[in-house]
Amino acid sequence: MEKLSHGEVINLLLQLASMLIMARIFAEIAQKFRQPAVVGELLAGIILGPTILGTFSPEIFDFLFQSNPSANLALDGIVQVAVILLLFIAGLEVELHLVYSQGKSAISISLLGLIVPFILGFIFPYLFPSFFGFADGERLLFSLFMGTAMAITALPVVVRILMDMNMFKTKMGMVIVASAMVNDIIGWLIFSVILSFMGKSGSLSLMSTVGITLLFTIFMLTIGKGLINKVLPWINKKLAWPGGLLSLSMALCFLAAAFTEWLGIHAIFGAFLLGVAMGDSDHMSERAKEIIHQFINNIFAPLFFVSIGLKVNFFTNFSPMLVLAVLVISFAGKIIGSGFGALRSGYPVKEALAVGFGMNARGAMEIILGLIALEVGLVDEKLFVALVVMAIVTSMSSGPLMRWALKKPAI
């Protein structure tokens, strides 16, 4: 069994230390300006990466992040675990009973908020593939990916924004959260199918992969959820708390992730579904969720978001027209789709607009989608940078635009 050398261990530890320190500093700065911590963590990665450190002090950048391929491989493994855990806690945010309670409003807002941006995100890249950086491969697959990337809402960011605005427990807050939950489940299911086409090395045929994925989704949201609900009281009673719950939650998360990775879609989908099944249990207390959130959000999540900035040079790959096009499509699709869905559900114009702005927050989800597509060669670095910028801008603007819409006089 191979192991890291003395120097490679030192290099890996220096990488982790520098990433966590910078992430913490810039997350605190972002929160001072009432922005999500993810914005500061992404900025920390850009500073540590080839964009800033690699340009102004290439010797230090090379020493930290280029000199030891084995240490980089170990870091990549840690980052992969971080992505899986991020989707696990995103799933924990989903409360299925909340979706059921909002009924038709949540379905209308989420479906229109999924369909309209998906159509816009599909049509323009399909008609103008070279402008969006498509070079080789299947144009239909590329366009399907772009449609999905435009359609998914970042549930954790939405929840945080609504909490900051003291709107989480309001009727509008509940319908936005419920809509985002439905949006996420359908969006990730679509993306899991798209991943089947991406050259992922699954063990099964395409039809088998899609069929088993659908069956696994149904199982986890019904029987699997029921089994977890029966096992959790035993875990809470018989095992040391919170250690037993924490370790077994992580183990189940990795098992579900391994299963969907074996299917040939992606480990993150299994982690997300397991999170949904666990989070909806009556025996998964808010305190337990908070412990898991703190553990992942302050250790693993920063490592992932900082790693984004290490992958590409954001200056040399920044295309103003491409970024503008992605922003216009993303804003128009979500605001028109979700806003119209809210109007159909009986909300007045200003509140419907606020719902559209709330559903527009993208955050980590688009970045994870973009990173997977970049790694399999479906998108180029310029489009990846545009997707990261879109995720940052929509996350930063969602709260202020909601406040602006709700202050407007009714039309």
C-alpha cells in the first residue's frame, strides 16, 4: 500500500491549513457585509489560486499547490468527500411534510421555476454553441446540462437568506422553501440522468441506470425514510449521543453515495437522497442537525469552495459577454418562471416578484454541477468561470432584491 512521503504529508497539511485560514477570514468578512459565507470562501480560493497568488507570487503557489502531485491527489480525495457531505446537509434541509403542506402553490412555483429556466438554458446554448464554449462532443448533452444548471435553486442559501430577513416562518417563506425543495429533488434527478450520458464509468447500461435511479429515489423517499425513522430512536437511545448518530449518519451517507457512484451517476445524488430521508424523520432533532451542519459547514465546505479557485484562473478565463449572457438567462428564467407560478397561486404582483427573486439564489449547487461538467470535459474553463460568477451574483443579490420587491407599492 502506497503512502505519502514525509515531504508530501507536510505539503498536504500546509495546503489544508492555508485553505481553512483564508476561508475563515473571508467568510467572516462576507458575513460582516450580510453575504453568505460561501462568497468569502470562493474569494479566498481565487486569492490562493492561479488568479492572484499564482500571478503575483508563482513560487509560493507552485510550492503549495503544484509541487507534490501525490499531496494534490490526497487533497482531491478530501474535496470529493466535502462535496458529498455538502449535498448530504443540503438534503437534511428538505422537509417533505412542508412540501405537502404548501401543496399546489409549491408545485406550481417549483415546476414553472424549473421548466422556464431549463428551456431558456437549453435553447440558447443549443442555438449558439460556439458562443457558450462548446467545442466537441454531443451538443444535445451540453444543452441539457446548461438547462439543468439554470434550473436548480440552492436550498441552503435560500434558507439562510429567509432566516436573515426574518421570513423563514412566514407564509411566503414557507412556500419559497417548499418550492426550492421540490425544485432541488427534481433538478438533481434530471442531472443524475444527464450524468449517465457524460462518459461516467457506470457498471450498468443506460436504461438500467435510469431505471434503478428512479427506483432508488422512490425507495429512499418512502420505505427508506420509514426504516430510518424506526432505527433513529434506537441509535439515540442505545449509542453515545451525539457521537453514535454522527458516525452512523456519515457511514450511511457514504454507503448511499457509493451506491449511486456505482450506478454511474454521481456520489452526490445518493448523499442528497439520504439527507432528505434522514432530515424528514421526527427523531432527527434540530440539535442533531445543527451539530452535523457545524461539523460540515466549518470544516469540509470551506475546503471545497476554496478548491474551486485553485482550479482555474478567473482573470484569463473571464469572458464579459459570456458572463452577461449566463446572468441574463439565469435571472430571466427563475424570476419569470417562479414569479408567474406565484401569480398563478394567488400572490399579488410584488410578492410574486419577491418569490421569483428568492428562488433565484443558486449558490453551491451550480458550482458543484459546473465542476463535475468541467472534470468530464463537457464545459470549458470560461463557461465554468461564468457559472461560478452567476452563482455568486445570484446568491448576493437574492436577499436585497426580495427586500426591494416587498417595499414596492402593489401594482
